Amino acid sequence: GQTYAPAQDGYDYASDLVAGLLDRHDFEISVAAYPENHPEARNDDDEIENLRRKQEAGAARAITQFFFNTEDFLRYRDRMSAGGVDIPLAPGILPVTNFAAMVRFAGRCGASVPDWVAERFAGLENDLETRSAIAAAIAVEQCQHLRREGVEHFHFYTLNRAELTLAICRMLGVGLATTA
């Protein structure tokens, strides 16, 4: 991809945008976080420093880029804490329905695609129903693991597939009516 260049009179960094927005109104702003590091980050420390600047500018929370290796998220959460970043962190969960498109997107944003994910989707290019079932199973596994690690809030990248996200939420017991 191309390296970011701000528009004339634009913002150089996301932290500048956060500060600029908050100068205009009392918004509650969520910012991006990258468990596997932003493609332009030089290293882990650089990644956390960028997030710290967003926090200092007034960000209320961070939402991560999608990921499949839950340990990457947990290590990132630990690095945030060690780096003095204490805003809430919501993991970005991507229910994959188009594997090839997801792989292309992952390449542009620095997310890795583990072999086990590729193996689950292998040969299913023309089988949306099975791909959706696998996508739901992977997302539920991720959320359950993250819940066991104390994560309470999630961000789902629905990509206009609300029905799949609804199914995942139901599988997690979210939004179910309870009776006394």
C-alpha cells in the first residue's frame, strides 16, 4: 500500500485528529490499535507510543484491528499496560465469509492469517453456508477465550453481514431473553 500523506491542512497523525475533534466538541472517540503492529510502526515500542499519544490526545477507548491469534491480543494488552496506556481495549473480531478478500485485506493492514484458519476455509470458495458456519465457530472460539482472559467488550467487523454477527452473539448467549 501507499504511505499515508495528509491532505493540505490535514492531520499528520491520528492523535492530532483526536485532539482536533475534541477542540471542536466533547466527543467520545475510539481509536485504532494494532496487536500485530501497524504496518508503518517500526517496532512494538513504536506501536504502543502511537497509542499512548492517542490516549493523551483524549481517546476514550481503542478497538483493535482484526486478528486470529488471541495470544497476540493478550500480549498487546500487556504491552499497553507496561507502556502506560490504560484506556479500554476492545478486540476486533472478523467473522470471515470471503477468505480470499480477507487475506488481501490482512496483507494491507499487517494482520497475519494462521495456517489453521486457511485450512478451515480450504476448498470452500463456492460454499457460503459452510464458510459462514466456520466463521461463526472461529469468532465464538476467540470470544470465549478472550472472555476467560477478562475481556468484556468486543467489536465485530460485520462487513454488512449482520445475520452472521447475530448468530455469533446468540451462540455467545448475548442478547438472549432470560426468564426468572
